[in-house]
Amino acid sequence: MARASAEAVSTTLAAITHWEEYTMNRRSIFTLSAIAALGLVVLPSIIAAQQRTLKEQLVGTWAFVSCDSTTATGAKVPLCAAPADGILTLDASGWSASVITPRGRAKFATPDRAAASADQVKAAALNVTANFGTWSVNEGDKTITRHYVGALTPNNDGLDVKYSVSLAGDELKLVTTQAAGGRGETTYRRVR
């Protein structure tokens, strides 16, 4: 009888072990199916977020980092006074503004700007770049064109400038070809 009892216990234990394995396998399959289904739901939204247009990626405020010029002969020369501070704003409605000023400019002798001497005004404006206007994007060739409605330099009023765009994370590089055959490159970092 003890033997029959031991066999019954052994059979019962085997059945319980089999049932536990079966239940665990069903749970694992259910869990994996749920994870896969969740992935299929979330994945399109991640892909959609990564597929924003160039314009959508450019909209915002950018802090000036540097600007350099490369001549037609390959020589590198500063395009802006260094060190400098600046900002570029590209808004969603198509308007832009940019200002770059050298650090450490001498202050006027008088707090009244209109009373400053011609030499003081010239020194203060030298190496300052400021303009505003509209901007548009060519998604195909990854360029933007800025139309200057107004600028510190009167010769730039009404000017259209086309830039090649390089965007890597929070770094924006705008490159333009210069009339003498060189190129200018201005680098910005996204303001968060």
C-alpha cells in the first residue's frame, strides 16, 4: 500500500510539474505577444517623430557658436569678430532674425546714443551683423533661403541668401558660397 501511495504521489507531482510548465509557457507566450503588440503600436509614432521635415527641425532659437570663411585658395579667415555672441531665430510662420555682436565692445562716452561721436558709433557697429526677414526651405536640396527685409548693413536690405544646411542633433551649420569663390560657415547650437 505504501508503494501504491508513493506511486500516486509521484504521478501527482509529475502532473503538477507538467501543469506548472504548461502555465509558465502560456504566460511567456502571452507576455511576449503583449510586448510585440505594444511595439507595433509605439514604433510608428517613433518613426513619425524622426521623419519631421527640415523646416520643422529648424524652427526655434539658435545660439551663435562660430563663423569662419574659407577663401577660394583654401585659406581660413574669421568671418565674424571673435569672441562673439549671437542668436538666430527661425519661426514657424517663416520669419527670421539674426544678431551677432563681438564681445567687449567699448561703451559710448555718453549714455545718449544720439550724442555719441561718429568714431564711437563706427567702432560700436564694426563687426556687428544684424538682419531680419523671411526664410524658406527647399527640402529636396536641404537649403534655406533667407530674404533680408532689413539689415544693419544697408547693402543687405532686400538681399536673398541661400544656405546649405547641416543639422546634427542640436548643432546647425549654415554654409553659403561667397562671391569671390570661397564659402562662409556659421555654426549655431539649439537653445533649450
